[in-house]
Amino acid sequence: MVSRSKPHQHNGLRQVLTDQRPFGPGDTESVVHHGLANVDRLFDRTNLIYAQTVADTRPTYIIGRKGAGKTAFLVGSSISGRPLSEVLKTDSVYHAMSKVLREYSRAHGPLFVDQRADIWQALFEQIALVHAWRTASRRDPARELQILSDYVGRPTGPADPTIVAEHFLAELLRHAAERPSIGLQETIAGVTSGGIRFDEARAAMHTVLDGRVETPVIVMDNLEDLHVRLHELTEVLAGLFRCVGRLIAMNPGNRPFGTQICLPSELFDKIHEIAAAPEKDLQGRYLKIYWTAPELLRLTGTRLMLFLQTRHPEQLERLRRRADQVDESDPAIALLRAALPARMLSGLDIEEDPLAYLLRHTQLLPRHLIQILNSVFCRTDRGSTPWAVTADAVRAGTRHAEQLLVSGIFNAHLASFPFASAGVRQLTGRLDISFPASELHKVYNQQGIRRLTGLDFDDFLSMLFTLGAVGVRFGQTGRYNKAHFQYTFDYNLTVQEDVDVLCFHPLFTRFLHERSLPRLRAARAHATYPYGCDPKGEDYRHSFGYTGT
């Protein structure tokens, strides 16, 4: 149910939800900067993804595309407090670990992947033992608590796990420099604090945490610019994956602690190449993030309510009265509908439901919808306001957001497809919105795309599917071509070149059809309706077996 709390209770959100960005930033990192208390109000804990993220069988790896909300689910689950989370700032830890591996190898020779994993494991154990002491209770064994107290050397209370990690790695380097003749295992075990060796402290941590009902989960978020730093972080990541795989094999049931790692699906092929033994290193439970249209609408409808409650409370009450007349069971979605026109004409002069139009221009990612809605709701086209949006604002705002979103898609796949943007641009104006696969092959040959990208036709088509630029038509209505896009599937799309018809994704309209839109309108071209974007559609994740429920 949509909250009706008093406006002053949401004053902290004024820095997050602004007239320029009514739905807030598209990335969680920007929101976290304003404090977790404000962030918590923006999370939707009613969706299936969150339920799986914090389940008792918590996933080891959270996999999702850029903008899928990997960070949001990690931060949201840590705010909830169950299971207990120790969240590391990934860029800081990767930087510190990279320095350790580089300097240790320079002084002692190159490290094997198992040795890099030893350092990662020691780092995680350090975080776990500080957690064990910080959360001590009378039920814990006194002797082991005293060992932890002597080693940690500070009273209980908040302790930033990233600072703990950086301090431990610095101590490890210092200890290695003081005793250059000993091996890595003895170097790690001999790190000393408060007169207690690390091997004693971690043994005490095992005893304490093994006796508790709930054990901590050490969380590492995705690195936003991992795609451009992948090469220099190869040794860091290979050691991390070996460590996590080893911990899962050695410590079933997340005891004495578990790990949870966020990884971008756009780089998963590269990640498998980095892992020394993928079948061993990348073991563990995976959760791939797939959103449904109703979940995205509920998330953004709630943010609209918070924005109006924070900045325009008098308009919120009027909008709520309009929402009561809307045929929509979810109050957050009803509020969103009430702020939009009942119907609108698309750029192809097709009459549409505005929510369907907006969702068609996303790849079912929260970042996509948030950025489009920010662009739409802040416009003033023909008197448009955030509580009474005009059809002109919907069209113009969506069109304005397309370029930034497409650039983000190309950027996310830069490591795998460095020439994607240039290759796709060769298709501009040379194909209709819907076209036979054989026609794409002709354009590919005519435009010299192989010479430009280094990809043969099958690989080029596979890239288009991976980008979500092209889908496979599976049906038609009087207005739409219904198409499957790879981002809703857990496997690669394939086509029969002489049989299948392909469709461009609506998000790429401005990129590919800016000048050809008048011709397409005159020809009464069908728009593309990606599978899964129906505002009242079924949860495709169940039918595809993506969930455990």
C-alpha cells in the first residue's frame, strides 16, 4: 500500500528526488551518497528478486546487466539486517589487493592462483573476525572472545569493513617486508596484532561464529567500470574466484561466513576466461536478475509518490483522487497512470497506452525506466507537469533519453564488442523496423561490416542479440510486431536466415531511424513490442524456470 506519511518525514529525500530528476538517479551509488536512511525508502522489497537475494539459501553470485539493480539489492539486503552483511567498497579493495599482489610478486616472485586465493581468504577471515568481536554476546565462548579482543584491539561498535580490509592488506605487506625469507602461508599466519598471531585469531573466529545461529555474509558489489579495467585486474579476479570456490567447497552452509559477489552479465564470457578453473572457481548458487514490467512500474510509481510527497504534497492529494478512478489494483502503479495521459500517439502515429510505450523503450531494466521517466516528467511540453504529463512530453522525453541509454548499452559491452557502435551505425536507414534476416545479411555485406568489426555475419548477429538491438519476431497484431529479445532469456537466440523475421528494439529508434521515420509512418510500419513489456503481463520468469518458487 502506498504510504501517506507526513511531508516532513521525507525531507531527507529532497536531495535525491528533485524537479530535474523526480525519480532519483538511475544508479544506486549516487543515492547511497545521501545516506542509507533515505535510500531505504526507495527500495522495493516486495519483488521476487529481493526475496531470493536475502533467502536462507542466499546466492553466492548476483548476475545482472548494467542498470539491473545489483547494487540496490546488495545495499537493500544489508539495510534489512538479515542475514548479517559486511559490505566492501569494491574499488578500494580491488585497488589494495592489486597493490599487494604486485609488490609481493616483485619482491618474492610471481604468485600462483592458489596463493592469490590464500590472500583473499585471509582478507575475508579478517573481516569475519572483526565482525565476530563487534557483535559479541554473552553466549559466545569467553576464551575465544578474549583472543579476538586482544587481536582487534578496539571496543565493539561500527567498523567499516573496507577500512578493515585495507588495514589488513597493508599489515600483510609490512610483515612480508620485515621477514622476506619466509613463505606466503607463514607470512599470513604471522601477521600480529595485540600480541596475537593471525592464525590464532582466525581459529577463535571459527569457534565463535560456528556457534551462532546467524553468520555474516561478506558482500562485494560490482565495479561499475570493470569493463575498462578487466585486463589490469585479471590476477585480482582470478584469485577472488578461486577463493570463493574454495570457501564454498570447504564451508557448506555459509559457515563460519558466506560470500556474495556481484558480476556484470555483459562480461560473463570474459570472467569465465579469467577463472583458472571455472567449473571449480565459479561454483555456488547464482541469481540472475530479471525484472517484470509490473515490478518496474511499482518501483517507479512509489518514487513518484515520494517525489510529490516531498516537493508537491498538495498536488499529490489531487493525483491520488484521480488514481482512485483508475482501473489498477496496485496503488503505486495507479498513481503513475493517473499522472500520464490515458492514450497517446507514438512516433509512428500508433495509438498506445503510455505505460506500454514507455516500457517498450526499455530493456526491462530499472535504470532505463528511471532515466526515461526523469526525462519525461521534468519536461514542460505544452504545459506538462509531473502530476499531469502531456503526450508531447512522453514522446519528447523518451526520444531525448534514447541516445544516452543506447550509449550506455554500447559502453557496457565495450570489452567484448569494441566496435559495436560503429558496426550498428552501418545499418542506419538501410533496414525497416522489421526485416527478414536475409536482408540483414545483404546489408552486412554491402556495408563492409566484417572489415570494420572483424566479425563474420553469425558473430555480428550474435552481437546484435547480445546488445538487445535486434530481436526475433514471433507474432503480429494490427499495430505491433511481437518479438523475443535475448535479455529475457537464459540462452542465446538463434535464427534461420531464410525463414525468420527480425525486429529492431524501440530503444534504438533514434539511433537507426531518425531520418526514415516519416517514410515509416507513411508506410504504416508496425512498432516492435518486446516480449515481457506488457504492463499487466504474466511473470515470464516462472514459465522460463528462472526462479526457485
